[in-house]
Amino acid sequence: MTDSELLRVGDGSVESSEGWVARLIGLELIEYSSGPAACLVNVGYSPTQRARQIYATESISELFPKLREHLRSAAPLFEGRYVVV
């Protein structure tokens, strides 16, 4: 968890005071951006957990080192139930 402040904005996105943004794009994708760099993260649904699962376990993006941590912070602010796997 970072010390950044998180804000849920009108379109359901989560913005950080550190400059990164996690934006829901439909039901199956999240766009994560930090500065000029961005990547897409897959989202699926788990009936057993009754939650949308954010698949942030593998990435070739330069953003990956912080991606998981940031999405864990943002997940509770998305509408619905999201978990990072």
C-alpha cells in the first residue's frame, strides 16, 4: 500500500495523488496509466468468489512493478466487488 491519496472520479476511474489512474473499460479490461505510459489488464468473473478478478500476475509492461500494488489499492473503490489475483 502506498501513501498516496486515492479518489474515485465520476466515470468510475480511480486517480492517485502519485499520478497513476486505473480506469474500467467495460467488464473485461482495466486501463492502468502512469504518466505517458499505459497498459491494459484483463478482468474476469469468479462465480465462487462472486467477484470480478483483476489478473495482474504477469505483464511485460514497464509499469508492472507497481501495477499490482496500485490495483489492490484501487479495487475497493471500483463499483462492485473486485479482487486482484
